[in-house]
Amino acid sequence: MIVPAIGIGPLGSSEWSVGGVGGLGTSVAATGGTAAGGSSFGDTLTNAISSLENSQTTATQASEQLATGQITDPTQAITAVENASLAMDFASQLRNQLDTAATTLFQTQL
């Protein structure tokens, strides 16, 4: 279960939003390359980014509702914010690992 993320500190939701990947899935699908389960890497990446964006939106909404008094249980907002923070940390670590792997691959001499 992925918990939605919210903005933390002075940054608003627009600073934390992640845009769509676009047509990544079409180029892979057009060549016939698909991952197990029938979805392409681009589709999987697009879904993961959408999920991250949704978690951030949910966290933003929860923190705004807590600030305006629309929700009375602060644990809902805290949980949403922490889940969003963890999702963003995970995405950041994944990006770092992919960057390191790509750099290593490109520096490999044949």
C-alpha cells in the first residue's frame, strides 16, 4: 500500500508535483519489447510516477484539512505526510541507483 505524500515546509504542492512521462511506453511497445505481464517499462514507470504524484496530492490535502480544522484526527494527516515522504525518499534512492548503474554501464569498455 502506497501512502500519498504532501508538501512539507514552505513548499506548496506545485513544487512537489511530478509530471507524466509521456510516450515512453509507445516506443517500447512499438518495437515489440514488453515486460512480464504485458506492460512495457514506460507504462510501469508512468504508473509509478502517477502513484507518487497521487500520494503527494493526498498528503497535501490531508495537511490542508488539518490546518483548516476539517479533520480532527491529526494522525491521518501525519500518516499521509510520512507516507508521501517515504515514497519520495524511495523514488530518490531508486533514481540514484539507476543513475549509478547507467554511469557504470556507459563507462564499461568492450
